[in-house]
Amino acid sequence: MPFLFLLPALVLLGALVLYPIGYSLLRSLFDRTGDEFVGFDNYAELFTDDGILTALTNNLIWVVVAPAVATALGLVFAVLTERVRWGTAFKLVVFMPMAISMLAAGIIFRLVYDQDPDKGIANAVWVGVHDTFAESSAFPKAHPGRDSPLEAAGGGAFVTADPVRAGTPVSIPLVGVAPDVMPEEAAPARPAKADPDRVTGVTWQDFTRGKGVGTLNEPDATEVGYPGMRIEAVKDGKVVETATAASDGSFSLSSEADGALLRLPAENFRQPYNGLEWLGPSLVTPAVIGAYVWMWAGFAMVLIAAGLAGVPRELLEAARVDGATEWQVFRRITVPLLAPVLGVVLVTLMINVLKIFDLVFIIPPGSAQDDANVLALELYRKGFAEDQPGVASAISVFLLLLVVPVMWFNVRRIRQEGRQR
């Protein structure tokens, strides 16, 4: 009778687990067509193919980093929210990503990591922090126009072709900045007034050129100045004085600038900072791991919180009475008592990341997918995109061999705990 009741489960186990494993093992020993026996050639390719080696390296990074970070965050969240009123609400918010499928999470983080700060929240935050300490120029596309007194000075800077003189106003017209992106404080430009004791000038947007109205290289009523433009007076390669243009583009330098060349440094034309290339070759794997941690930190937190509820409170209170700090209580009592739970969470996440596929397939763009490659994704590629079922089967068997020791360790530890109880 027991075997009759077990028979349906055994049939399902054989059909859905044992047969696929056996077939994959057998198929991994044959060539692409499945007709010629090649032995372990497909397994040898696992350690010679560049794509598979990259996937193996990334899998190692995943196994080391992702479970550890998710477990650590889950531990911190569980401990810190244990004694606050809104702890349950916080845990609900942190656990909520678990209700989202990997596909949906991948699409969400594909948008989060978008390079454009106006679309991707990651770069929006990063650019906001960056611009707080190093604001970008308002004139990144400004450049000299036709018959301009400026010439390129290298490195993105511009310099006057001839030295300037006190008492002779200097006109520095520029073009290339769209009127709708000019600074709000920009005021109508006016010709500079001569001052016999100073070098005066104006720098402005000479945008009427070619429209048949206004005068080339002279401020007109419809043209505005370049507020904040930095001007340097250079003699013998050294900066002797600097000035900043007013809202109408006017500037003034002392007599020390007499006979100097005026230079507009490259910082005036610095391109706006667009943040990090999160999905580029160097950051794509950490970025995808971040998406995974966002999803699974809640899982770790819930299990650890359940374990924390079973920790004897009298031990914690006794330690506090004996003068232990909260950090000492956490490190010497809470963590050791939670070690079995932490082990379960860590091993479970390690098994999970060994076969990670969805996030790596969805989040990285095509140009970076090779750099984010993992074994499960490479299995899919070899089996379907490249039509190499033998190599794909070898990867699947290799993944099984990687998972089995972790599962064995987990089962062995659970049995030991059962005997101790």
C-alpha cells in the first residue's frame, strides 16, 4: 500500500527530474547532430570557450556577492525593525518585490539604469549628487562663429588671436547655444564701454548671423550675453587675471591684462555630466546583482526575523545588564544564535543564483550581454541561438554538479540540527 500511494509522486519525479537529468547527461556526450559520440569534448569546451569562461567567472561573482549582500541586508533590516512601531510596514515594503516576477523586475531595472538622467532614476540621483559639487557648464556647445576674433587653444579652450589693450573694448561673439537653453539670468547684450584704465569687453550669443538681420560680430537688440562665462588674461603662458561675465555678458579686467591674450577656458564648454554607464561592460554585473538584491533581501529579512523571534530575550537582557553595548549584543549573541537561520538563507540564495537567468537576459542591452553572461544564459544561447545542444547539455550537467555539493551540505546540516534537538 505505501508504494501504491507513492507511485504517482515517483512517476512525476522520474518524468520531471530523473529523465531530464539522464537525457542531458547522455546528450552531452554526442555532437551537434546527436549521431556521433564525442565523449568529453563538449565538457572540454567549457574551459576553452571564451563566452563560457566569462559566464563561469560571473557566476563565481554572483555566488560570492549576491547571497552575502542579500543576507546581510536581511539581517540588518530584521534587527533594526524589531523594536519600532512601523517595523511591520517596513518589512511589508521590503518584502513586496518578491511578489514581482523576474521578468517585471528586469524591465523595471532596465529603466532604472537608463543612461539618460531624465529617464533612469539611478543616473538622475548620481547626476544630482555630482552637480552639487561640480556643476556643468551652461554653454557646452558654444563655439566661435564666422570671422571671430577667437581661435582654438587646445583642450577645448579658445583664445583671442591678438593681444588686448586697455581702453579698447573687446567683442567675443559665440554661437551654438539654443535660445531655449540659455540661462534664465541672461540679459540683452550691449557693446562694452571703453575705459582707459581697464580692459573691458562683452561675450554674447551672436545668433542673428545668416538671418539677414542684425550685424555680424556686434551685439544687437535681440541677442543676449553669456552670464557666468569665465575669461582669463594670459601673458607668457600664465594667467595674470580672471573675470566672470555679468548677466549681459560684459566683463572688466584691470590694467594688468593690458597686452595679454584673453582665453575662454575649457570649463566654460564642459559637456553636462550624464552619470555612470550602469549597463556598460564594467558595471553591468554589479548593476544586475543590485536588482537581484532588491528582490531577495525581503526574503532573507522575513526568514531571519522569524528566527529572531525565537531568540531567548533573557540572554539579550542579561548581556545588556552586564554592560554590553548594542553592537556587542548583536555581534556576540544575536548573530551566533541566528547562525542556523543565516546558513539556511545563505545556502538557499547560493543555489538560487547559480541558475540565475531572467535578470541577466532582460536587464543588460545586447552590447553588454556578453559581459554580464552567466552559465544559465550561456546554456540558453548554446542550445537555441547557436544550435549546439551537446554543449548546452554539458553546461546543464556542470551546473547540476555545482549545485549538488551545496544541496548536500544543506541537507547534512539540517539532519545534524534534527539530531541535536
